[in-house]
Amino acid sequence: MKASGSKIKNKSGKALWAEGYKYRKNYKNIVGKPDFALMSSKIAIFYDSEFWHGYDWKNKRKKIKTNKVFWVKKIKTNKVFWVKKIERNMERDKEVNKLLIKKGWMVLRFWGKDIEKDMSKCIKKINKAVESRKKKKYSEIKNALNIKINNKVDEELEMCFFVGNK
């Protein structure tokens, strides 16, 4: 998938915007330049193409090595190069995930085919991730301030704290 401007990424951006999320696209100040970064929730979203990021790699790798690849003509020219290239991409994805998690980010990765098949399902997963981050953030703040209040006031405080913070 292209770094930016692909149909899938444009469609995703519109869907995220429609949900009310403010995001940064391909933000270079974040490790791995996620396709979308929800800064307030510290969620990095990557849309990985099946070819470049090694979807079903065990089977695809065999096909590349045996010249039984019909989906990309370039593969037949330099099989060793392409195997190394894709495996390095997969390795880099893992490294980026670890670094982001270490820095307090939640990492979400979606395959291109999943986005094409059911964008709403991907958006639901993003919504769940954002909600879980909100709950965690709220409980951390509440604990840090040692707030001990009854449930009714607690719910009102929660609503105030997160209004418009998607």
C-alpha cells in the first residue's frame, strides 16, 4: 500500500473523520509513521498490504521460491531479494510495535483486504480501542487525584472529562 493517498487510506480517513476522530496521517514524529495516529488516545493505526507485509507468508514464500507467483510479475526476476525484502518488512513491523507499546501507544494493524471487505468492522475495533484507552486514562487520573466520590457524581465527572475527546 502506498504511504498515503491510496483508496483504502482515503476511505479510512473519511470513516474516522465521520466518527469524530481527529488524527494525523503518516505522522513522522511517531515511530513507524503510522497511517493514522489518534494523538489524544495514543493509538497508532497501520493498514498493511498483504504483499508487502507478508500475509499468509508461509504459503506465499513457497510460491515465490518455486516461481508459482501470478499476482506480481516482478517476483520472478529476483526471488531472493523479494523474500528478504518482505521478511525484513515483517520484522520491522514487530520492532515498531514493540517501540510504540514501550512508549505507551496502542498499536492497531489491519490488512488491506479486511478494510476493503468490511470497513465498519475495522472502525468498531478502533472505537473499542479508543473507549478502552479513555477508561484507562480516566481511572489513572481519578487514582492520581485520589478522587473518592459517589457513583452519580463519578459518572458526571467521567462525562465531562471525555466530552469531545474522540
